[in-house]
Amino acid sequence: MDPPQGPRAPLEFGGPMGAAALMLLLPATVFHLLLAARSGPARLLGPPASLPGLEALWSPRALLLWLAWLGLQAALYLLPARKVAKGLELKDKSRLRYPINGFQALVLTALLVGLGMSAGLPLGALPEMLLPLAFVATLTAFIFSLFLYLKAQVAPVSALAPGGNSGNPIYDFFLGRELNPRICSFDFKYFCELRPGLIGWVLINLALLVKEAELRGSPSLAMWLVNGFQLLYVGDALWHEEAVLTTMDITHDGFGFMLAFGDIAWVPFTYSLQAQFLLHHPQPLGLPMAAIICLINAIGYYIFRGANSQKNTFRKNPSDPRVAGLETISTATGRQLLVSGWWGMVRHPNYLGDLIMALAWSLPCGVSHLLPYFYLLYFTALLVHREARDEQQCLQKYGLAWQEYCRRVPYRIMPYIY
């Protein structure tokens, strides 16, 4: 049963036709990038040199490895957490509880992988399995999304998401009907958001570094930088895992194909694109240029972490000395909007830091190919789209106070540009 609604808002992503197109386009993009990274021309645009046959995509060994990986991360999720946090208040006035043990899962995974390598685990063989692994991850996303869609049919109205209940099965399958699908205390969306995909991304990067060392005697400086930058990013996300509880993905979006595929297939196999490119297309990188790239990444991380920490500190305790002196705008809901500090510079300073880091991840790959810059191009489009969704929701939620905030802080992501 759909929740009672007034006039329906325009559907996002082009409605059912757009959702159907994205369910074909997104997996096709993953496989195109995997094939392009290992090809000689490494073209981002244009068809791949050759299409793989089914025997190159399907591998029982890859399926077993993938299921073992999901099982390991699920087991680590269920371990005692250093902290249990409460999410935001739901429609029925309840607040769900979430284990904060993502960083613990990362460390334990690293220890297990290290022990495995010391016992002869051939981690360098993983890059040759990326195509079949991506295939089973995509298959998993479709099957899992069908389970989530069917599960939502018996969920109470109060458990449904605002946007994924249009009545059109294709659109609702894509966007997700249920906001927080769970079995007992196991929260599927929260688990997928930061565990198998993000940690899998780091593992794939490491495997590519190991493979490069096997091929060339030692990893290149460019490969070290990409691994280090992206490990810092993932480690930061998991260390500050509690912050994800206030993001749009958790508080607003249903859990359907869009997030399921994004979390478990798109993230590990496309975010590792720079390391994939470097394995097959080694790039010379001198120390002076490496130092400049490190500085760019440090600036991006400083903005990203400073903005997010300021926001999270203010949400937890506006009287905290670190944020107590910041200027705010009062809203009709009783909330306060920061209008100084990082959030007085642009409306989404964390997005600005994200994009600067994305540039730093691509620069070690040189400038001869567009392919390693796919992440920067894609992430720019993603953040501009997400920023537009944020703006619409904040305007509905805060009304005149948001209009005043936009007047005071006219730039959305990039000062004096956008």
C-alpha cells in the first residue's frame, strides 16, 4: 500500500524510462571502463577494441570469491562495535540503532589479507578476475534489488521512502521503496553503504599494486600515490562512519537498484580505475610533480574534512567552543543554519574538497589519456545533481531561512564559479 500523498512531485532521473535506461547504461559503463583500462588505446570514448565472450564474464571461482567477500564483511559487521549510534527520528518517531565498526572492519580485513599473503595468497591474480567479479557483483545487485522490492511490499507505510513509491514498478525497483530495509538488526543499506564496496575498492587497488610489483619489480610512484590517496579517503569515511547517518542516502533515499548497484558494483570497479590504468599504462612521475600532487590532495582533504567536521560538531553540540562563535540563521523548524566558517564560503564546501581530491587522484596518470579522469568527470556530474536535490529539499524544509542563506552564500560548490 502506498502512503497517502498529495500531488506527486516530478519523478527524478527521467522517470520510469530514465530508470530503465540507467539500469542498462550503468552496468555497461562499468564493463566499458574495465575493458578500456586494459586495452592499448585506453579510450574513454568509443567502443572497446573487442567484446568479451560469456566465458570471460562468468566464473564459478569469481562467484565463490565474491560470496566469500560479502560473507566476511557481513561477519565483521556483526562483531561487537566500539559504539552504537542512533539514526535520525523516523516517521513513527523511532530511531534505529547502528553499529559503528566500519574502521574496525577495515583493520581486520587488512590483517586477514596480510596473513593470507604471508601464507601465499596470490593477491596479484585478482586483477585478472575483475571482469567476472564485476559480472557477479552486477548480477548480485539485480537479484538483491528484486528481494528488496518484494520485501517492501509487506513493509508498513511508515517504513517507506518518500521518493520510491510512485506506483511504477520499474521506477520503484530502481529508486527503492523501503527506507531502511532490515532483517532483525542487520541494516542492508547501512551495511552496503560503507563496507563491501569501499573496502573492496582498497583491496582491488592493493592487488593492482602487487601485480605491478610482480611485473616490473616494484610499484611505481604513481601507483603508490593513487593507493595512498584513496586509502586515506576510505579510512576517513570509515573512521567517521557515524556521519553517514545524516546523509541523503540514509535519511531520504529508498534502498533499491540505484544504491545497491552503486555500493557493491560501481564503487569498487570504477573508483579503482586510476590504479587499473596505471597497471596497463605505466606513467613516469618525478618527485617535484609528485610533491605538487600531494599538496593538491592535502588541500582537498583539508577542506573536505574541515567542512564535514564543522558540520558534524555543530549538529551534535552547537555550544561546542569550536563552533559556538559561528554565525547562524534560525529556521521555522528550530534548526540553525551555519552561515560562516566553511559553510559561509560556499553552500557545499565538502563537495569542493571532494572534487579537488578527485583531481589529485587522476593527475598521477598523466594527461595523455582522458580515461583516468572519468572519476573526476562523473563525480562532478554526481555532485552537481546531488547539490540540486539538496537545494530542493532544504528549500522545502527551511523555506525563507534557506532563501536568506542562499542570498548570504551565493556560490554552491566553487567560489566565484558555481
